[in-house]
Amino acid sequence: MQNALAIMTAEEVCESVKNAPRWLVALAFVTATPLFAQVDPASEPAVLAVAKVLPAVVNINTERIVRRQVRDPFEDFAAQFFGNYRSRPREIRQTLQSLGSGFLVDPAGYIVTNEHVVERAADLKIEVITNDGKSYKARYITGDSKKDLAFLKIDSDKPLPFVNLHDISPNLLGQTVIVVGNALGYGSSISRGVLSGAKREITIDEVDYHDLLQTDAAINPGNSGGPLIDLSGRLVGISSAKMAFTPQGIPTQGLGFAIPAETVRQNVEQFKKIADKQPTPKRGATEEETGSSNADRLFGLQLQDMTDELAGALGFASGKGVLISAVESDSPADRAGIERGLVIYRIGKYEVNSVKQAESLLARADSGSSVDFIVGIVGRGGRGRRIETVNLEAR
């Protein structure tokens, strides 16, 4: 029966099925493997695409320390009985943790992810876990908050698997797409859907996103920064945001958004140029050195990014330097006369335009080492320029 069905035409099969007993038709369907062959799951396009990309996908865990001032409850109590009582504000340090995804784009260990996964902070520790379970301490190279992209680097003794940014998906509406990442902390998670829109502009948590792709594939917390791929394993984009509710509070379904692969490729090319100009940090840094603020620990400086809004409010040149937000009493910075409100423009021979750049440079300093800081004020349009070189010895 199996061989007979295998050589019959479609018309002959239909005629035979119409006139044959039901038990014979059932037997023919079960045994006619040439016409109804089983598909091996290992050969499915989605399975092959995930297997191709998964070795390059990483889980990203960040830990940052933020400082905040707290009000002592005793002050309210004392004010009731002793009048206007004022104590010195108490500052506490709070550790905040977050998780996300990313993927390698170069065998040398360069990783791209969302900027909001590794938000800029003075005290930041980034742990990257590759698909084979190995853990690396990553360093922040640079990023673009408007594009929500960040560039990290891990060091490995051998070339690492990576996603090829020179062979990206055509991004056609309706094509099947797959989200790969660290959903809810569960590494190597997969979800599947279609590419359902392009050039979307959305606002989530007062953050504006532009020129995004839309998909109904599930994007969960932890997926941010991971790849969105097609059935050939080519990059469609970077999972970036999920809209659970409209601005009017209406719940939504199947509205996930990703940064297009072409945008990622263009930005990575610029990020690599910045990476080439940065000094290589010393090897063998301890966890304390990489996980705490070097500016504070070594020199008594607390730093803050010079945002456009902050620069405008202070009348300083925009996009240049990092603001000194506090100086520890009797620290090397305090003894040298550095004051709160000044701006650091260079450390050694390198310009600094973010706290993370400053921290990366200061990671090379040891106790007792000498570091030159170019400190001062440059007003808008270069007016009121007052800068000088201050040499500080790390404590």
C-alpha cells in the first residue's frame, strides 16, 4: 500500500480515497510516509535560528550604589519640644540591582545592549554571563541615551561567538521574528511572533522612543537589550520596550518595540571608534575597585553627569565635563582646594564627558599614585573660561 500510494498522481489518490473503506484510508495515511513524512524538530527554521544566535546572547546583571539624604525621625520629635531643631543631614548608600540582556557583536568581547539596562551611575558594577555559564566583569565603554544603546566590553582569552551586523534582516512586515534574552531572569528564554510595524514613536515612563519596530512577540522584563532575530538568525533589532498600557491607561496586548538593526549597526561603528581611543584599564582590578566609586574612594570626589538641563541651569558649556557634586572633608580634593560646583574636563590626557568615563580612567589609579585633573568652569559659548590643572595623590 505504501509503495502504491507513493507513485500515484494526486487525482488517482483522491479517487481511491473516495471509494476505499475508511479503515483502509486510515491505514494508508498512517503508513504512507513518502506523502506524510514526519518533520524532525531539530531541523525547524526557528530551532536552527536560535541555535545560531544563542551562543552570542548574554545576561547582564548590574549593581549600582546611589546616595540619598534621609531625615532623622528624632528631628521631628525634638522640634516639638525644643523649637526649631536642625541636625546635620545623614547620607545613606543604597544598592540597586537590575537585569537585562545583550549580545556580542565582535569576537574581541564587545557587547551592545540598551542604555537603560546599564544606566549611568557613579558606582556601577556590571556582570555579564555568557550562554555557556561563564561570568565576566564588564566595563562600560560608551552609550547614547537618546538612541537607548550602550556599548560594553568583556575580556576573554579566546575569540567569542558574535552576531554579524553586516548581514542583517530585511525587516519585512509580517515576517516571523524571535525574541531571545533573559526574560524575568530566566536566561536563554525564547518568544515568537511577527514583525507588525515600523517607524513607531512611543513614550514610556516619560522616555521618548523614536523610529522603533513593533512586534507581537512577548518582550518581558529582562529581555531589554537582547536580540530580535528572523528565521535565518539575522538581526532584526534590539528588544527595547513593552507597552502594557496606553497613555490613557487602556491595557494593551502584543505591543513590543525594538531598535532597528540598521540603527544598531551605525551606532556600533561609532562606538568602536570611541573604544579605540580609550586606554586599556589595568588587569587584575579587585571587586572593590570595580564595584565602588573610584573618584570618591581615592580622592573624595562625588561626580554627576553634566546633562543639557543641568548645564543650562548653571550657565555652563553643554556636553563637556562632569560636575563635582560634593567634596569630602579633609580628602585629597578638599586639601587641594577643589570645591563643589566645579567641573572636571580632563583626567590625565583624556577628556571626560560622563561619570562612567571618569570612573573607567580612575580605575587605573592605585593608592599613592598621582593624577592630573583639569578643573574649572567653561561658560556657554566659551565665555568665562577659568580652568587649571590640579594634581591629586590618591589616598
